[in-house]
Amino acid sequence: MERREFARKPQGGVHLDLCFACHAIWFDQYESAQLTPGAVLDLFKQIHDHHDQPPRPLGERLHCPACRERLLLTQDLQRTNRISYYRCAAAHGRLTTFFQFLREKQFVRSLTAPEIATLKAHVSQVRCSGCGAPVNVERDAQCGYCRSPISILDPDAVTRTLAELSQAERPRRRMDPAKIVEDMLAGQRFEEPRARFDSRAAAPAGWAVASEGLVDLVGEALDFLMSD
């Protein structure tokens, strides 16, 4: 893991351990809630810088770096988003994947039924933003491997976070995040023939790396937002 410092509320810094190979973050207790809006955006950018690299599968037995006890898979609810992470029973902290962090901070949300219906008109398969496996949108509303729901970047959440930043922290490029979802679901970013998606073979049992030709809804939106 790499240890990097981010701004803490109301002052000071938070040192987070990031594993870019497995797309995961270790938070000591309360560290996630202590991040400033600017720190959240900084971490958001670093996640984008590595989202094209297929994540390495997490081990079946994960251990707390402080007490070495086995971490417990935990399901939680953050506002309207269901999230999962691996927590230390002794409250030393938790291990969260990049994708689950984006859901926790409301940057990413599950697609609604009408949005899934619109998506089906353009593609038959997308790439799971959680593990990289192909997801058949004509049959499933979630990944068959990691059980993550089909998700997309939430433009309102990005707008709210940008609004909380000082002018010095704002990105140079003025963006209209709402246009991202509109364009993607209107099919303007899906110019490849539909047959290309229909022809993808089933992923290997247990794990699937990113497949060329499959659309990652979260990754596509990240690229659009963060490009110069």
C-alpha cells in the first residue's frame, strides 16, 4: 500500500493507505468522515488515474493492519446507497474498495429502472465498475460475480462537491456533469455496433478482468469529467 496525505476537517491532515493494485483504501476509524471536500475530490482524481488498471482480486481472508484480526465483510447504508466494506471488529478501521468509496460519497449511484431500460436499447453488456466482469443488462441488474448493482457517476453529487470547494481548489475546466449521463444514456458514447457487445464470452468463474469492448459506465463518466 502507498501512504498519502489528504486535508482533514477542520485542519491538519489524514494519512490514508491506498492500494492501487487492488483498488482499495484503508481508513482508520472516522478517517473517511474527516476528509475535507477538497480531499474527497483529490482522492476522486487519484481513483480516476488508476481506474483503467484492472483491480487485483482481494484475498478471501483479509486482516487488520493494526491487530491482525480477520476483517469482517459488512453491508451498510449510506443515505440511499448500499455499500460494503471489510471492518475490524476491534474498531481499528476498515478496508473499502475504490468503487465502494465512490458510492459512500454519493459520487456513484445505482441506475433506476427507466435508466436501465434506456441503456438496454443501446448495449446488451456493460463492464462491472466494481470488479470488471461483464454484466448482461438484458437479464441482470447487478454483477453476477461481486453482486454490485449497475451503477453510474451521479452528476448532482459531483456538482455539490465542487460547490463546496474554494475557488482555488476548483478544477480549471468548467463542467456540466448532468450532460454526462444524458449523453451516455442517449447512446452518443456507444458508437460501436451492438453485435460487438453481444459476442462477448462469459467471464471465467470467480473473477473477470476488464474486457475490451465492454462499457464501464462509471469509468466512461470519470474520463469525461477529468479530461482536459
